[in-house]
Amino acid sequence: MAFLQLATRAEDGGTIGAAKAATSGFAPSEWQIIRLARKDGLSSLRPPSRWDRLKTRIFGEGINPRLTDKRMESLRHLSVDAWHRGYTVRPSSLRAFLKAGFNEGQLETLLATISAQRRK
């Protein structure tokens, strides 16, 4: 319930105002990243290990799910975390998501949508 702790630290007392609720959606490209993150494993969140680099040298280029755009990578990172852990995402993922320019309304939308999809 890390996002709940984050909401209580909000300037408006933890509630999402009308302005934040109006911008709680995502662009189509962002929804695509959220859907694709479902197939990524938690290992994709870690930097490549020495073993991974060695395999790449021996067998050639492997699949790298990381995105070059830092904003989109923070979205992918939080989405992967949410697909595997639900609402108990890491605080570092939350901070990176908010620092990238997303808001609390989008955070709530993301976690609620992924939670609903995980139940299916």
C-alpha cells in the first residue's frame, strides 16, 4: 500500500483534486507500454549482470526490454513492478514515476487497472 502512504503526503491532504483527476489518463503509446510490461520479468528491472554481458558477447545481442526515453522507462519499470507485485510496488519505482512527470491520479489509474487485469 505504498501509494496510499504517498497520497497522505500530498499537499492537499491525500485527496486527488479535480485538476489531478482530469489528468489521470495515459496516451495510447503509454497504455501500450503498460500492456507490454506484463510480459517482462522482474529481472528486466535490474542492470545487466556480468553473466548477461558475457552471454551477449558470445551469442550476440539479446532482447533488451529497456526503453531509451527515461519517462517511458519509469512507466515501464513501475508497470512491471505492479504486474508482479500488485499494489506493493517498490518506493523507488514510485519516486521515479512521479519524478518523470506523472501525477498521483495516473498512479492510481495505473495500479487500479493492473490490479483488475491481474484478477482475470
